[in-house]
Amino acid sequence: MKPVTVAKILVFAAACLPAAALAYKFYRYFYGGDFNALTANPGDYITDFTGDWTLAFISISLSITPLRRLTGWNQAIKFRRMLGLFAFFYVTLHLLTWIVFVHYFEVSFMIEDVFKRPFITVGMAAFVILFSLAITSNRFSIRRLGRRWQTLHRLVYVAAILGVIHFWWLVKADITLPRRWAVAVALLLGFRIWWTLRPRFLAQRRARVTRV
Amino acid sequence: MLIKQAPDIRSSEITPKNVYLRRREFIQASAAALVAAGMGTFADHVAAQGGGLPKLPNVKKSPLSTTEAPSLYDHVTSYNNFYEFAPGAGDGPKQNSKGFKARPWKIKIDGEVAKPGDYDVDDLIKQNALEERVYRFRCVEAWSFVIPWIGIPMADIINKVQPTGKAQFVEFTTAMDTGKFPMQRTDLLEWPYIEGLRLDEAKHPLTLLAVGLYGEILPAQNGAPIRMVIPWKYGFKGAKSLARIRFVEKQPLNTWQKMARNEYGFYANVNPMVDHPRWSQARERRLPSFVANRKTEMFNGYADQVQGLYAGLDLRKNF
């Protein structure tokens, strides 16, 4: 096997770990008699857990480009699609917890939630973005969409921001956790702005130096 | 030669039409079965409820109790909100209250009363009749428990301290002590925590000054050594670890109203028709259920006893 393939398998396994940990907690809860494994409020616990890992995988996917630019390790790009698809995997679980645990399949409640509650509206918008990116992540779509593919996939920046807003608007008083994700996303997107504007800054400085 | 071939889909594999038409109910029932499978095994644990804290003596059962099965002691004491110890619902309050000393403890009862005074909690326990009240407990965040509280009917205390004609409201204040409550060093909430009731609400037979649960004294995380329980209101109305009960003329401004007045009001009566801005209050999760499939009842199921208190009051405005 090529080293890249081995590395991909390892990354895949690592990305499955949170889901595996959750599955193990289910097992302990239902078969091991450990009624605290999923806390007293399993519905909320699983919703928070999957939401948190969605933000984690969005952030990890967004750190591939900074990593390449800063280290020159361009191989990193080979893991990006898989990591992005894991973000979609966890957001799908997160959406399912909302359908099952929060609304118990009651469609009218879900529709009301999406239109009435801003934090759900932005969360759903982020899901729609991640969904469209996931279904266009294959080689066929890349070829078919051409230049538009990149434009479309830049929407992940929007999804990241919406994800943080979704979390921020949800909390009651303690913003510690959403603030952490806000800082992470701000750094990852800020890097891109800085990187794009950097040539212009350098050119300006050079111009100033020559004038002197 | 004609070989008989089985059809692609056997008739036995086709979902009967009546089942198909009721597919949503079927999915719901399957999910419910999953939850029930988990719950069934709880039965063994419910038999031995308690946390090994000192038992409270001479507790009378009350006819005001519900016959619903109490929640797990472990869950009631490891999943709650107590912002003085930790932000948000979870086991933070339990973890961060391990060294909490709830005794000796004095509570001040003053304001518009004929007989103000400072009371030692253990004296209050000795001098008043204790009752066990198994109440539904509904958090504003749409989850609920059934909790066997032990306490003194608030009306008994009110009769003893004799409010003056000026007293219209009762204000409850949680103790302020950064040594005991770590979060009071932060600006998570405005400290100390303040709650309030109308005098007639405080006098209502259901209103309880709780000192214990599951036969034992209150653990720190549940508001030791003395807290309010008002079962037809959202949980946050029940101020914990009380330092002071003050009878006043004007309606107190309670902490959560101060923090977010569009989300939390003074009354905070359980009401399935009035949603929280960020979630519906129509249904709730009766923990440890995974799903919010239980219809929330008006006044948390205590409408018969308390709706008279709110005749003519617009409950949508006074949420």
C-alpha cells in the first residue's frame, strides 16, 4: 500500500473515534447498566456531542489550507475531502437528533422551528450548505462544475460562520464554548484574508522602500 | 419448459397498506420501544434510591403528592442547573460542590413581617412539621423529573412570621459567598440570585420550603440546606441555598428577568401555550427519556389547584 493510502486509513479511523465513543456509551447505557453513561438527559447530550464534532470537523477541514501554506506540505490536500465529509457525517447525526429527540418526527413542529427560531434557521442553512458540498464532492461534480465548483465550495466559510452563530444564539448565559469556536473559525478565515492581501502589503512596502 | 419463478417481491414482504399509511406512528413506536428498553432496566435501581446523606426524621406523606414514579436519585442529583457552581445543566454543580458546607446555616426572614428573625435551618426542621411531596419538576429548558421533596409548607412559615398589611410579595435571595460558590467570582449572572413570588402564591398549599429529597437532607447541588419548590412554575423560580426571605411591597426583579427580560418573566408559570423565544414549551422530555414526546400540562398539571390565582391575568403578557 502507498503511504498516502495508509495515512488515509489512519485519518479515517481517527475521525470515526468520536462516533465510536458515542456508540460505546450507548452500549454501556442499554446493556451495561450504566445510567449515567449518556447523562440524565441523553437527548441533549447526544445533540451537543454531535454538534460539537461538526464544528470540530469543519474547523479541521478549514485548517488544511493554512497548514499547506505555512509548512509547504501539499500532501495535506489529500485528506481534505474526507475530513469535510466527516463534518457532513456529524452534522447529519446532529440533524437526526433534532428530528428524533427534539421533535419526535413531528413535521409541523420542525417547520415552525425553522421559520420561527433564528438559531434553528441559521443551523438549517448551514446544513443545506454542507449537504450541497457533500453531494458535489465527487470527481464527476468537480469536472462538471469546473470553475464554479470552487466558488460553490467556498460556501464552507459561510457554513462555518453560521455554525458558530447557531451555537452562540443557543446558549443561555455561558458563552465560553461558542466563543472558543468563534475564535477558531475567525483565525482560520482570518488567515485566508491575510494570505490573500499579503502580496499587496508586500508590494506597498517595497514601493515605500524604493521611494526612500 | 416453463420454470416457475418467484416474483421479485414476495407478497409476504409487501408492507400491509394499513401499516404503510401509519408509518409515522410506526417509526415513533419503534423509537419509543428503544427508549423503553433502556428504561425497563431502571426498575432495579429505583428500589434503592438515595445518596447516603443523613435521613430526615418524622416525615409525613402528603396527599398533594403525585403517584407518578420518582426519577432516579442519581439523575436528579447529577443533572441540574445551579449557576453558582457551574454554568448550564449537567453534572457541573455536583462536581463543583464537593467541599460545600451547608451546616451550620442561618436564614434571615424579615421585611414586612411582625416577627422577623434569623433562623438556624436545623431549628426550622425541628420546629416544623416536615412533609414529603412528590412533585413534577419542569425546567424551562423543556425537561422534567418527578422528585420526592421533603419540606415545610411555606404557608406554615408565613403564618408564624405574620406578614404586615404592606406585604404583597416575597423575595428569595441565595447566599452570597464566593468561598462557597465559585461562579460568584465571575459575571456569569448578576449575584446574588434573586427570585420572587406574589404573597398569595407563596401562601399556596403547594409551595414548599424544601430541606430534603428522597428521605434525606438536600445535597449541595440541589440547593442545600434550604430552597424553594413551586411545582407549577419553571424550575428556575425555586431559588436555592437561601440566605434570606424578605416580605416586600413591590414586585421583586428576579435574576433571569434581569438577564434576559424577553425570555424570562416574573411569573414563569409552566404553560405549553407560551413558547420560550428559542424553543417550544408544548412538549417536554421526562428524563431519562431521549425524546420530547410528553405533552406539557398547563401549570405543570396543577391547574386545578392554582388557576384561581391567575383569574383575569393575561398569561401571554405575564409569562
